[in-house]
Amino acid sequence: MRHFGHITPEERQRLFHREPGVFTADSPARVLAAALGATLYSPATRPQLADDIVKQTTRGVVSMVLCLEDSIDDSEVVGAEENLVRQFTDLAARPDTGETPLLFVRVRHPEQIPDLVRRFGPAVRLLSGFVMPKFTEERGMPFLEALASAEASSGRRLFAMPVLESPELLYRESRVETLEGISRAVDKYRERVLALRLGVTDFCSSYGLRRAPDMTAYDVQVVASVIADVVNMLGRADGTGFTVTGPVWEYFRVQERMFKPQLRRSPFLEGQAEELRETLIEHAMDGLLREIALDQANGLMGKTCIHPSHVLPVHALSVVSHEEFSDAQDILRPERGGGGVLRSAYTNKMNEVKPHRAWAERTLLRAEVFGVAHEDIGFVELLTAGLPE
């Protein structure tokens, strides 16, 4: 699979200076963590789930979470598990399952992990891992131990994606202790922790809050402070950190807007895409685009998505610009190993080799999976190229 694999080779060649790389479920963890992109959540109760997965693949989705937790009623869990087993079996029996997205199951209890792996049988080859809710050291260790046991019994490499969403993490008086415990737990199973996911909806719930479509997670200060501390302690670029993914965007359409649209007109007018801009604003996508930009500025990579219309904006804004790529390459040239300062090839900024090295390495990893846009290609062109006819 590859990002933008759903568009034609000719269109990719037009858009990309360096095309997105090909990866599989068996690729190295560092590649998969960067490649997750917009991870689309779906309730495990959907009766045509196998068809849904195939359909989303043709629309550019490369990672999905099939949810047995908050997205379904407590009374539906047993039926959802049975449906999940049926749908995996159905999907595994189809030809060309090599293009199946990375599939994860969000469970409620550790015991579900080995049970589901056993019930999947040969279809477990389609499974990439499990999402673990309300993760703390105390609650999370049993999940990680169950994952290790299921992996050993199945012979299938399985990844964990803990969700950081517990009140203990949100509350100031217990936050550092909780983060230290999470750090100990995930470090012990470092090779199996693909990414840490932020449960911002649960954070807001603890204070009876819900951000409006005009607001990003970063405008809700109590939430923004948690994101900052999670990145501070668990997202460091010194080799001790993990990939931390962006929070969910809850809106698909807005009926009434209180604030002036945040999406600037100029890049759309330049790209002759005013109609696209109006569509994005109508569907509250301007707030989503702003939040994606803030995710990236704050060290997050990828995003939890609950609607297919969110996937393309996340991926379009994940593509490395030609300018970013040029800067990163210059910074990482072997002859720059001793440090120093140089003017960028675009002559508009200073590149300081040692301080910017970690950024450059991360940028080239993103370029490896999302590609590098041509010099004259912006996110508008990437958005419109992926839209259905």
C-alpha cells in the first residue's frame, strides 16, 4: 500500500517531486508509525464491515480501527465480536487482500486480545494490532501482557496503540506521576508500541466541555496543557520518545458559524479552487485544517478520524513540501556533521544544522511515506486530486 495510491500513476507523477513510498503491514515499526496518517475508526457492529474496509481502501485510507469500545453500546459487545470474526474471515477469503489497510481492534478488556486472536484463526494475518483504551501503567500493563501472549501464540507480529485519555492524566495533581507510569509501561514494550493516541473527547468530558467547530483542541486550554505535557514526556526526539497522534475532529457539517472562517482565500484563488474552499468551510473543514497544522506544529503525527471526509485533508497536509525537503536535505548533508548555519536554498530562512537535525530527520521520514510535492504544488492541488469525481 502507499499514500495517494488511489489516484492514477500519471496524477501522482504530476503532483510529486518524490512519490510516496510503498509499505506493507510487515514494514519496520518506524515506517508504519509515520505512515498511519488518518486512522479511520469504525464501529465493529457494521454488518458490511469487510465491504466498508475495501471501499475505504479505494479512497486512500491506509489505517483503520475497528471499535469494540465507546462507539458501541455495552449490550452490543458480544454481537460485535462475533461480527468482527465473521468480517475478518470474509475479508481474508477475498483475493488481493494485500491492499487491505493496517487494521487494529479497539478492545475494552485485556482478555479480549488473546480471545479474538484465537477466534480469527488464519484471518489473523490481516490484523496489525490492538488499541488499548484509558491507558495508565496500572490498567495498561495487563493489555500489553495480553498482547505479548497473543503474539507468541499466533506467530503474528502485533502492535499496541495505547489511548491516553484517563482523568488521572488530565488532572494537574496526578499528571506527572501518571505520565511517568505510562512511560515505564510503554518503554518495557517499546518494540510493540506503534503510537500513542490522544483521547481528547474524554479529556473534555471530565470538565463538561465540548469544543465548537470554530475551535481546535489547542483553543481549549485544559486540553492543550495535557497535549503539551504528553509530547514533553513521551514524544521526545532523543530516541526515548514515541509517535503521538493527533486528536479526533468531531464535526462533518456545521449548521451555523459564529466566527469568521479561518481558511484564507488566497491559496484557493491561486489554485482556481474557490468552490473547494466554500465546500470545506460549509463542512467545517477549515477548523480541521487549522487543527492539523497545529498538531504538526506541536509534534504530533497522523490523526484519529471518525469520518471518511477527514482522511484526505490529513494526508494532503502530511505531504512534505519541496521547501521542507530542500531544507532537510541540506541540514543532513554529511559535510554538515560538524554543525554551522546556512541560508536555505529558498533564501528565506536560516538553517542551523545541529538544532534543526531532529526536525530534518523527522521530515525525511514523513517524506518517505507521504512523498514530496513538486515545487509548484500546494495542499489545494493535493486535496482536489484525491476528491471523487
